[in-house]
Amino acid sequence: MRRSRRWLPLILLIPFVALLWPPFYNRIDPTIAGLPFFYAWQFAWIAITAVLTWIVFRGRRA
């Protein structure tokens, strides 16, 4: 059972890849809640990364 969870830390590569190439999200439009897309994208990934870190933590602890 423990062996099947070795891939779990690889989930943390998702935020790294999502923020790796700024020209993909470096734009003003569309605005989300009054924020340019650039800032909304980065702010959203803060919450997503926290959730992914929690998932990895819970999976490695069990």
C-alpha cells in the first residue's frame, strides 16, 4: 500500500508548471472581480497550491 503513494509528491509539480510560462497568463483582460487576469491567475494558484499541498500531506501521512 505504501509503495502506491510514491507518485503523490509529483502532484506538487502542477502549480510549478501552471506558473512556469508567464506569457500564457500575462494579460489584463478578462478582469475577474476587478483584478486583471494576471493577478487573478496567481491568486487562484495560491489557494490551489495550498489544497494540493494538503492532499500530498494527508496522503503521505496515512
